[in-house]
Amino acid sequence: MYYSIDEGTENERDQVRELLGPLGKISGTVEDKIITAWTSAWKSSPYEALADAPYSNHAPEIRLMDHVRDVNHFGIRFAQDAQKHWNCDYDAEELACILALHDVDKPLMFTRRGNQVEKSEISKNIQHGVLGAMILTELGLSQRVINTVATHAVNSPFHGENFYAFVLNYADMFASDYALMQEGHVPYYQK
């Protein structure tokens, strides 16, 4: 098995909450599932601290949880602006959940070897997003959250066709391009 569900200690859960930062409009029950998902991925990963998990092998100095906070921030802003300017209707809790969980499997997808970040053995067997969706399914999150996380990766064979998937894509790519540029790499936008 690639992971195990692990609620962690209260101290570990507090660390996850702090790293995630403000989540937006999320109920206590859904927040507990988000924290458990991240704790499970972290405790199943090679990282002693979740803060040590890298965003990507393409930007090894960028911390995963910094990227997730950026995606949360911009995704919520994009959705609010779309609602204001285009009258787009959406469930704020479901969107916040998707944004917070989109990269939940990344602690399992990369390993550090000195200053290098490499794809893990797990990432050679299962696509990013799909593993996250497996964790979220086990925790009983909504089908929209599961489907959007499963299909959000750039290399996914298909992508969601709803407002939530669009918002996640643009927030994720915006934050990803910034991370790549911070490390002197060509952003996805220019590839």
C-alpha cells in the first residue's frame, strides 16, 4: 500500500493546520478530513516534517506547503472575482477543500537526495493526483473534490470540465509558474 490513513497526534495536526494557513469557509468536519488527509500523506512519506516536503523536482527549493497556500489564496480570489464579475455560482467550502487538497499526494511523489529532489518509486507507478484521490476517497470527501484532485495534474489524460477544475488549474499554474521562475526555470506558460 502506498499510504495509510493516520490521524496523527494533536501536535502533528496542529503543525498541518499551521502550514496550510487560512482555508476559507470550511466546516469543522471537512477541516478534520483535510487535516487527516495531509497527516496521512506526511506520515506515509519519507519526510520527518511536512514542512520539508518539496513542491517539485523542477523547483526543489520551493516548499510544497508554501505552494499549497499560494494556490489556496489565489484560487479563492479567482473564484470570488468570477462570482462578482461573471455571476459564477459555486460552493465556497467545496472549492476551498479542492484547493487545500490538490497536492496532498506530493509528499509521497518526491524524495530528497542531498540537494536534489527526485521522483519517488511510487510516482513511477501511479500518477500524481490519482494517489491523492485514493486518500480522499477513503476519507469520504465529495465526488467533485475527488474527481478534481484526480485529474488536475498537467499530464493527466483528461481534465475536469467544471468551474472548480478551471479555478484550480489557473491558481495552480499561476503559483507553479511563480515557483519555477523563483528558481530560474522556464515557467509552464512559456513551454
